[in-house]
Amino acid sequence: MSAHTRDEAPVIVACPDGPLLVRGHIDLTTPDGEPIEQRRRTVALCRCGVSSIKPFCDGTHKAVHFRTEPVETAQHRTDE
Ligand code: FES
């Protein structure tokens, strides 16, 4: 039995200096288009690029001191 429902709208939260938390169902695939099973209702997707279990976060972002821009700065860039 799945831990989530497919008709539930996903919510994505960008964690400061960390992964993207996805709550709800999304279709995850490999670069070749093969489906990746989403076993949990919430998954953490790596955005630092160093996880050993990509596309998922394994916490390595802390060891490499991954830093993201503050939301205000990123929003400013989209307004330019
Ligand atoms: S964001 Fe956590 S390992 Fe990349």
C-alpha cells in the first residue's frame, strides 16, 4: 500500500542550505525515463549534487557546507 495518494497536490519546500522536500506524489524518473518508486509521503531531493543516493538527499550537504541563496535574493533575480 502506498504512503500517499496520487490525487494529492504535491508541495515542494526548498530547505535553506539543504534539499528540496517534496510532500505528496510526483513522478520521479531516471535520466533514461525509468520510474523511481516514491516509497514515502515526503522525499528529500538533493540539490547540492554530492549525495551518494541521488536523486535523494543523504545528508552530505552538511559535510560539504552547501549554501543556498536567501529567498529574497533568488526572488530578486526572477524580477530582473
Ligand atoms: S542536498 Fe542533501 S546531500 Fe545534497
